Amino acid sequence: MKSNVMKYISLILFCCTFLLHGCSSNYYAMDDFQSVTKIDSHVHIGADDGVFEEQAADDNFLLVTLNVDHGDSANLRRQFSLASLSAQKYPGRVFFGPAFLFDTTGWGKDEWSKKVISQLDKDISTPGVITVKIWKNIGMTLRDREGNFIMVDDQGIKPVIEFIKGKGLPITGHLGEPKNCWLPLNEMTVSSDSSYFAEHPQYHMFLHPEYPSYEDQIRARDNMLEANPGLTFIGCHLGSLEWNVDSLTDRLDKYPNMAVDMSARICHLQYQSSENRERVRDFCIKYQDRLLYGTDLGYSGSRDTEASRRYIHETWLDDWKYFVTDEEMTSDLFKEKFKGLKLPKDVIDKIYYENAVKWYQLSVN
Ligand SMILES: [Zn+2]
């Protein structure tokens, strides 16, 4: 009798353990951070000392480093050689996206696109190249001879887009700015924006109504996608639709070849979580195949490499906490509290790894 009771108790214990294990295995925990292979789809490696890459290896991250057209050829070539050096040193772990110099000399003539394409043709054959990056200078600063802003749907850029598409590469586009940029400082949702635009009034579009509007930026990008249905497009910074997941939903539904990275805009998801967590969580689950984890972390060398490594590590860890747990959290960037999204494991695997591999066609190790 006694042994039967023991057997019965053991069976119950076994079932409980199995159920508990079964349940908990649907979600990752903080402890899983290290063991899960992850990809940061948007970083800027600006040094050759290997510090960023070593931290990435320690935290089990692969990296996609993107170049930015700051409008200076020497700077752009330097970014290119650092990115290509890193991709060479860490094959299968570091990938990169060169940018092209948008020199307005000759703009409007065939020679302009021929020159850009000839440089790009060399650059994209470099090992580790997975995309071409285009930047917000298109739409925000570049002007033609008549003083009109050059937008991304301009016919003059078309041959370049056709070339990239023809090579089977995606375009990674940071176009426009956060919507906050067009709002008065006191209406901005996150303090990273309000402090940045307070310090840089020249970039604060609320003060410059003569510049293209937020809607103009989004419209030009949408026009470009409509004109190039076969183009794979990864919109940086939640496609500059960071302020509202519903508005992003509209674009993702309309453009099946568009995905977005979350870089530097996770705080906007957190801000929306503070208002309506379920809406953000449902969005991440519904569009689990279209979202790429990314931070926009940059590293250009440091005297205190330990501090840099700690900062990179803590940024990654904090984001992990937001996506995998349902803990209550706070941000330095706004005052409301919010709860982590606790996304299911398979959704995390896509956002943190599989989507980058698929959208960027990465040959991972
Ligand atoms: Zn960036």
C-alpha cells in the first residue's frame, strides 16, 4: 500500500515537473541571454581594435555594421575599410553594408548614376557585403541645382536602385527622422529626441517648415517601394514609423518585401508599451517575420575599453529583459513605467536571429 502511494506521489511529481518545464520552455529567461545566438542588425564599427567584436563574441552576438554617407569621401572610404577589415577578421560573424557617396555634382545626368554604380560595383564584391545602405541625407539635406530637396523617389536615383536590386541585394534605408523631429520640444515622447533637438536646432524640423515634412519623407519612401516591388528593403529605425505600431502595420501589410530594424527606437516601443502593452506585444507577434533586432550601437575606439564593453553589454542585456521577461521596467528617456513583452521563444528566435539571416541572406558560421 505504502509503495503504491509512493508511486502515485512520484507520478504526480513527474507530471508537475514535466508541465512546469513544458510551460517555462516556451519562454526565455534572463539566464538564456548568453546561450542564445543573436544578431544585432544595426551597429557601426568604427575602430580596428576588435573591442566591439570581442564583446559580441562574449555575448553571443553576430553583427551587421552599416556605413553612413556623411557626405565626405575620405570618411566614407575609412568606414568601408574598417567594416571590410572586421568582416574579413570575423567571417560569418560580422557582415556589412557599404554606402555610396551622394555627390550632387552631375546630378540629373546619366554620368551621375554611372559613377555611383561603378564604385558600388567594386564595393559590393567585397567579402561580407550583404546590403547597400542609404541615408537620410536623401530627403533631409541634399538639394538639386534649383534648390529643391532630392527625395528617394527621385527618378535620378532609379538606376542605382535598379542596379542594387539586380545584384540581388537588399537596400537598408534610414530615411527621414523620428516624428518627434517635427514636433515642439515639449511634445516629444522621449528625452533622447528632445535633448538632441534642443542642442541641434538646425536639425529640429519643427523650426524649419521650409524643409520637407515628416509625411513628405514617408511618402517618398513609400513611392520608392511602390515603384520597386521586387526590391527587398529593410527600413532602419522601425522605418521611421516608430511613434505608432499601427502606422507601421499599414506599411508592412502594403509592402511585403519590407522589413524593419528596431535600432535606436526600442525606447519608442517601450513608450507605447507604457500606454498599451498588449498592442505592442500583439504587433511583435503578428509581424514576427518582419522585425530585426538592432541597436545602432557605435564604437570608434576608446581609452576605457572596459567601460565601452560594459555599455554595449548592458544595452543588449536591457533589451533582452524587455523582450523576454514581463518584469516592470523604467527608462531614462521617459517617466512612465512599462512591463517587458515576454514574447514566446519562437518569436524571439526570429526577431533576434532568423529574420536577419533570411532578409539579409547571411552565410552564418
Ligand atoms: Zn545607425
